[in-house]
Amino acid sequence: MEQALQADREVDARGLNCPLPILRTKKALNDMASGQVLRVLATDPGSVRDFEAFAKQTGNQLLQFAEQDGVFSFLVKRK
């Protein structure tokens, strides 16, 4: 049975276009401790690419992402 990952915080960036979801994510991660997990909700289809690039550039870990009914959810673990 797959265990759902729990997020320590959530950022709702639905309806926002690039680069706002990433900027909100950055801001939230700055306030979090290493190892904490942030869930981000976004509706911008470009955000998938953005989050993959963001994880590579910053060293934060993109644990998973899913899409349901046009809403993308990302789990990012703070480095």
C-alpha cells in the first residue's frame, strides 16, 4: 500500500501563471526547515517544467507531482 506523503505546508497557486507559482514556492521554502515538505497546487501547464527546473537549480527535491482535473500538485522537499 502506497503511503500518501504528508506536507508540512501548502501553497495554493491555482490561477497564477509563471513565474508566480515558483516565486510563491521559493518564499514558502525559505520559511521552512530542512527536510520539510511543501505541497504546491497550480493550474499553469507550464508549471510542470518549471518545477523540474526549479528542483534542479535549487537542490530542493521534487518528490512527486500529479495532475487531476487540470490541477497540478507538487511535493517539494526542502534541502
